[in-house]
Amino acid sequence: MPPTLASLVHHSALKLTVRAGEDRLDVPVRWAHVSELADPVPYMEGGELLLITALKLDAEDPEAMRRYVKRLAGAGVVGLGFAVGVNYEEIPEALVDAARDEGLPLLEVPRRTPFLAISKAVSAAIAADQYRSVTAGFAAQRELTKQALTDGPEGLLAALASQVDGWTALYDASGAVVATAPEWAGRRAARIVADVERLRERSAPASAVVGGPENEDRVELHSLGTGRRPRAALAVGTASALGTAERYAVHSAIALLTLTTERSRSLYEAEQRIGAAVLRMLLAGEPEHARTVAGDLYGGLLDAPFRLILAERVAVSAARIATDTPGRGPSAEAQGRGPSTEPTGRGPSAGALGRSASVGAPGRNSTAGALSRNSTADAEGRSAAAGGPGGRGSADSAGRALTVDASGRNVTADAESRSAAADAHGDPLGALAEIVESAGARAGEVVLVVPEGERLVVLAVDGGAAVAACAEYTAALEAARPREQPSVGGEDELVVGVSAPVGPIAAAAAYKQAEQALSVARRRGRLYVEHEQLASGSVLPLLADDAVKAFADGLLRPLYEHDATGRGDLVASLRAWLSRHGQWDAAAADLGVHRHTLRYRMRRVEEILGRSLDDPDVRMELWLALKATSTE
């Protein structure tokens, strides 16, 4: 503890006597200062014990003493020491009364006690307190380091909470609560998520002090990470301001947690390469080799049906305008339900897949994964897109992480999706990777994330939290879309295609399914399409596509031109005949003409178009062309 007036009074060598303010002697003394100025306040900082002999004061003037003492108390002076036997044989009553009225402790200093002795006593006590603080800080550092090595960040948080006699919480790069200590601190940690979000907007290192709800806590927030973008945040809640020893402990914890986020870059990159290799093997139809390479790292992903998520950036363009313009876009029934007629010809590049991947496995380094999620991505300029190992807890050393405790987190996936949506315009793929990995880490799910150029490939457990978080995130982006028509050259958008649930043997088929869904989403102006949606509903709304309409107009134009001359109703006749599956009598009855007249018209259709109606492909194209023109 720092020296107090009480400790100075009890100092046997000083022989100080209390003359006023007996109930305020427990106030800490920052320094002992001698001044004979009539107004020493401009030179005070607060917390001083002021020593005087009243050389230039009229200490017997009650009004002057009241003003003098009032100014000292207002400047934060904690006590007044008056030397007797110098200018006054005893302390004047005017000064004693003024000190009592103001509540300022007044100490009588005997003639045999020089001011220098008091200054030395204060200085020695301050030095001893600082030494104790430094010693305690080193001890705390050793304990925190031990806990970080043996129990990972979870043990470190618990040790830090004990050191500061409060609570601690760790947040990942998305602002979600990763872990707390003690366990009851989960709710308090969740209440300041908004403050953590604001801290994330500042370059690391950054810190802030916030008051808890109803002033129940004083909370310090510190960003973690050495790059421009914070990769995690530490919250320390206490009942009062931190002392020197506690400050040492917090700084040690910040250093250790920062090392945890940075320590595994080489190992992390190796895991990325393994993840990319596993994905390449799956797509090449070698699931057994993939399972062997995956091992325990994230082989659990291959033991259950998974979905392949394919995401890419697309420029905000006329495709969105067509969707947003009334009467131009597909109906609500049709959105996301039609297979693409364009062969994309795109597959996963082996070179691209070999560049980077991120994985999360249940129980393995879930906290460390959450903390280091952006480390490689920052180095590669991809921010969070590269992700981090998000889940398996082993007995690793310094970088070992904790098991995620869902009860310690009151942050929903919806809230994270809304938060990430705000960052998506700058890096939509990175924001998606961050959301998916955070959700997987919290649920203990294995997640494989592989950046592929301007695309992102994700393998996640079917029906799991990661897939649900992806859907919620894109829904948040959809809701945040501006309704007005975007200008050309605007910011990129995220488009996501999701395969049906598959096993390892069908990974290549899942990639094609995701590409088909992605193509439909891109052409329809949707942000999220699942492959199952492509086979549901009707194919007819897909005919509203401009390319299909152009084909239909070109195919049927000769018939429309013929009918415009008044020489027959070939288009209506063709529609009736096709709708009756080529049944002459039924189609003729629908038209109100003789069947021979209908036969003549169909021969004219064949002559004008130069195509045979006996060909089923021709009949299919003509029927789709008629349906496409009827949707205008």
C-alpha cells in the first residue's frame, strides 16, 4: 500500500500529532511538499502533504485561514503539516478551526522533526510500495505464464481474474465472447459487446475504459494483436481502478494473449496447406486419401454429411437493377429455383487451393483459433478471409486454447451477422469466413475454409451452426441492400451457392451443385441459393431471363411477322397444337378450325422456321419460346 497520513502519524521517529481531521487519516499520500507561499495551489497536483511554518501567513486571522485551507482542500491536498516552535510556538486556533471546518487533516510537527525527515519517510514508503508492486507484478507474470502454458487462455483468464479481484473476458475478432472467468461473468461480458465493437474500429493497440450497467463495474478493454486490425479483445472488470501490481498483471496478460494470437503462424500456415490438400483430394475423388491426410485434425468433418459452400464477389451491376425494378425481376416463387443453362467451366484450381485454408475442429484450440483467425489473412492482405483453427483443444503449449463455453456468451449469430454485414462492403469474403468460423468454433464443429482467388470454398457440417450462420449473414446483407438502383462501378457484393448434403465420395458433385446454385444466385440477383431450391417449384420463371427472351424473340419472329400480314394465325395455332401434345382434333377444337386447316398451318410453321416439328428438341424449344414471350 502507498503511505497514508495514518502511517506517518504512527511512524515512531516523526512524533506527529493530529490536531484536526482525525477521521481522514487513511488517505494515501503521493508526496510531501514544503511551501511557504501564501498561495501554493498553482504548484499542487493533488494528493500532497503540504508542510509549512506559516512564514508568510497570518495564521491568527480566521478569515485568511478559512480561505487558505479551502483552497488547499479544493486543490486535492490531503493534509497540512504545521511546524511549531519556528514562527509560532503552537498552531494558531484560527488555523485549527479552519481545518476542522473543511475536514482537512492538520498535523503538528515538533521542532525536533525536520521536514526533510518527513519527506524521506514518504519517499521511502512510496519506493517500498512500488517495489512490492513490481515484485507482485513479476509473480503475477510468472503465474500467468504458467497458466498460459498449462491451461491455455482459459487458465490465463482465471489467473488474471484472481490477480485483479474481478472478472475477465476474451472476445474474438468478430466481437463475440469466447471465454470468461469466473463463469458467472458471461452476462456482464455480453453487455459490453457494443463497446468491444467500437474498439475494433480503432487500430491496434487500443484501449478504453467503460462503466458497467448501473456502474456495477469499471471495465478496461484492450485490443490484442500486432497488426492494424485487432484480432481479439480482453476485458477486465473490477470494482475500482487498478493498482500498480494489477496493472502489471493486465499488461502481462495482454502480452501473453497477443503471443497466443501470433505464435502459431507457421503451424497455422501448415494447417492451411493440409486443409487445401484435403479439399483437393476430395474434389479429385480420393476420399480415403483425404481422410488419411486429415487425420484427427478435422477428419471428423468427413464422418457426417456436409455441405459445400461456394462464395464469390460480384460487382453491383445491371443484374441488381433488373431484380430491383418492378416487373423486371423473377417472382418470389421463382427466386433461386432454376438451374443455370450456362456451363461455368470453372473448377477449383489446384494452385489456388494450395494457397490457403483454414480449419476448425471440435475441441481443438477453439479459443486460440478464434483469437488467431485473422493472423495469416492480415499477412496475405485478406483480412479475415483466411480464418484460423477454430476448435479442438489439445495439450499444446503456449498456444493452447480453451473449450468454448456457450453459457458464457450472450451474443447471437444474428447479432454477429448484422455486425459483419456492416464490414462486408470492404471484404465480403473475409467477413463470411469470420462469421462461419466463429459459429463453428462456438458449436464445436469442424469447418474447412479455403480461399480460392476471388472465391471462398467452405465445407461445413450439414444442419450445423456454420451453415446456419452463413444463411443468417447473407440474409442480413440482403436486408441491408439499398433499394435505389446502384451506380455502375459500385462496391462488390457477396453471392453464395450451397450444395445439397453429401458425403466425401460426392465432394466433386457437391462442388458442381454449389456452382450451379451460385450461377443462379448471380443471374437472379440473389445473395444466397441452396441447390435444393433449384429442383423445387417451376422452371417457367427462369424464362424471364433477358437472354432466354432474346432467344425466344429471334426464334418466333418469322411467325409473328407472318401473322402480322393477316395471312393466318400461326403462333396461336402452334401454341394450341403443342399444348395438346400434337393431338390434331383436340387442338383444332380449341382453335375452332378444321383439323386440315391446323395441319396446313403446322406445315407453314415448318416451312417458315426451317425446322421439323417431328423433332422433340424443336418442339421443346418452341414451347419454351412461347412461354418466355408470354411472360412479358
